[in-house]
Amino acid sequence: MPEIIIAGAGLGSLTPEVREAVSRAEVVCCSSRFLKLIPDGKRVIDLKNFAQAFSGIAQESGQVVILVSGDPGLYSLLPLVKRRFPRENITVLPGISSLQTLCARACESWSDAVILSGHGRSLRAGKFLNLVERNRLVVLFCDKNNSPQWACRKLLPLSGVDVVIGENLGSDSERVLFGRPDDFVNHESPELSLMLIRNNSPFVPENFHPRDSEFLRAPGIVMTNESVRSVILARLSLRKDSILWDIGAGTGSISVSAGLEFPECEIHAVEHKKEAAALIARNAEKFRLHNIEIHNGRALEVIAGLPEPSHVFIGGSDGELAGIIEHVRFIHNRVRVVAACVTLETFSKACELLRDFANFEAVQILAASSKPLTPDATMMKANNPVMLLTGDTQ
């Protein structure tokens, strides 16, 4: 088994420690752009294909240096190498990252920065905008798809935001550009660019669980009571990387509450009434949420084209409950399902459909709120009971 050193090549220049490790190594594994840093005559394994490179490394018995760009601990190969080789055989030598370099050029501290990578990765615009709204500094590693131009176009609706773009950092053609998003909507940057997005007045929600009175309402559009809403969110057990379907979203109160607590979550609000879909959009805008996608149409038609969820809340089905649950049942990944019922008939049918789900459970929520009766007396006014059914597929 080889002794593996994962070394950061920084922006194309090696630290003395990394240079010494490269000179001692029997083999260096790197991409073609770092060949100029390798001494003549040194054996090289091409890092273009990770699987093939790791197979070649596994056949070595001496010291192997894996040379990676930037810092090995920042969106680099370290997690993959640790999964493939024993931890005790791995040493890490840091390099100077492009993040450190651009922050230095901008005279910016990054101790409170949120770091995102759109380099060869999927990056949802909603997640990106939510994080910019809520943080003083966001760092974005770019590529040709998630480019500075793409980011600046997405940032246009936000106020009080400025950007710093680093191009070809550490090279003779380095450029550092300062401005506002609208300065760069037509600017084309090199593929390996980096951005700092600075928000001069981050939005901090006053409450992750808004009161009913904070939502915009409209006649005839149902909203889940805040006491019941809290239980629903607890039973959903969302994570920051969850994909939630909110079916029969009504005013959007579940989507909004989920989005406030988990701004990185991907939320799809499904509602067949046009006026309700428009109301959801207004509530999402009021709470400055960008990670709620609104789909106006019949549930079974809409969900056929949505990304597979990790969580599903069914607040209303308009006669399509059986079809929705059957659709969810055959999703490949494990899905957490919570269904709310207000009539005994719907409750009976939902029990029949969900009873064979893992961790099946039913609970009835009976809530009452205080209401002034006279200047000297207060009574408790009961809300309609709601039955919640919970279960997991697979």
C-alpha cells in the first residue's frame, strides 16, 4: 500500500513543503496543467480519470504525491481519496487557495463566509439567492455554466449587493473586478473564475415559524393553522439538502415555513387553483424566499415532471390522494410522507393507503386559542381537529 500525500498546488506555485514532497516522491499524480511543476524524469499518473488514477496509485508501494489545485480541503479530492485508501496512509499538505487569494486582493475577511461551488456541480438559483440574502459574504466557485455572468443575472432582483470577480488568479493575466451585479450581466469570464458576493444588509428572518397573521390571505384559500403547522414540520424532519413537495399548498404556509428554516432546501409548491398559486408567490416574495418553485396544475400531472423528493406533504389532493401516494411509493429513494386530513372519510382512505409504509403513525391535533369574550373574560376557541399520518417508503 503506498504512502499518499495530497498536496495543494495553490494557484500554480508550490510551497517549499509541497516542492520537497514532490521531489522525494516516486510518483506524482496530477492533471496535465500541473506537469510544468514536476521535475523532469519523475513518473506521472494522469489524474484525468479518477478511477483509473486511483487504480494506478493502489499498485504503488512507495510515496505518491497527488497534486491538486488550491487547497486539498476545499472542494477537492480529499474525501474521495479517504474513501479509497486507509486514513493512516494519507498525509495532507495545504496550498494557498483561490479563495484566500481573492479575499486578500479584496482586503476581505472570510471568517463568516458561506462557500458554494458551482464548478462541475449542480447549483440551484434559489439556494444561491437565499444564501446571498441571509449572509454578509458568499463565495462562489464558478465554471462555464455557473459563471459570474449567470450569478450576476440572478442577483439583479436583490438590492444592496456588490461583487468581486477574480479571473486567472495567480497568473500573468490575473484580473480582479469590482462592481455591482448589473455591471457584469454581459461580461464573459474565464471558466475558472471565483466570486465574492457581499450583502451590505443581510436579511435575518424574525421568526422561522411565522404566525398566521403574518401571511397574506385570500377568501376561499385554506391555510394550515400555525399550531398544526409546527407539528407537520416536526414530523417532516427536513434537512438542509431536502427536496420537498408541498401538494395542495394553499397559501403556501408550509412551503414558507420550511423555506425559512431551511433556506438551502428545494421546495416545490403544487396548487391547482390559479388564485392560490398567485398567493403563494406573494407570500414567498414577502418572506424573501427564492427556493420555492410554484407549479399551478393538477397534482398528478405536475409531480410527474418534478425532481424526485426526499419529503412529501399532502395538504390537499382534490380527489387524487390514491394516485399521489402510488406515485410516491415507486420513487427510487426513501421518501418521508406526511398527509393532513380534516374529514373522517379522507382519514380512513389515507390510513388504508399509507398503513404499509415504514414507521407508519397517525396522530390527531386538537388545538384551541384564546379569544376575548368580554373586557374581563377570555375563552378558549377550538380549531377543527386535524389528523396527521406519517410514513416512509421502502
